[in-house]
Amino acid sequence: MIFKSSNVFSVFRNNIENEKEVDERTVTNSYLFTEALLARLIESESEIDLDLIIEDLRNRLGNNHPVLVFLKQLIDE
């Protein structure tokens, strides 16, 4: 489900945009989220556009959020 609200992930966006250090818990949760997202995409029988998901996450979280960093690394591999 894609949320319409741009405030859903404002906590993460504010931390990244203000260049505050991202804590270990956020990185761990981001990795687990990314792992679950990819597993769900692989298991789903419908073709979901990964580029659309990445663009949506980039708009909500900012370009340097750990979720996007993990996704980019996994896609490159």
C-alpha cells in the first residue's frame, strides 16, 4: 500500500536533511525493512515496478536514507 501523505516519514527525512547522525537502531530497522520488502517483491506474483517503489521511498525519506542506500547496494549486486 502506498500512502498519500508526505508526512508519513517526516521523522526520518528531518534527521537526514539536518545531517544528524543516524543511530544504529534506525540502520538496523532500515536493513530489516529492506530485506522484508525485497522478499515480498520476490514472492509476489504480480509485477511490481521496483523503480516506482524506489522513487516513492526517495520522495518520502530523502535520497540518503539507509533504506535507499541498502536498496541501491542490493540492486547493484
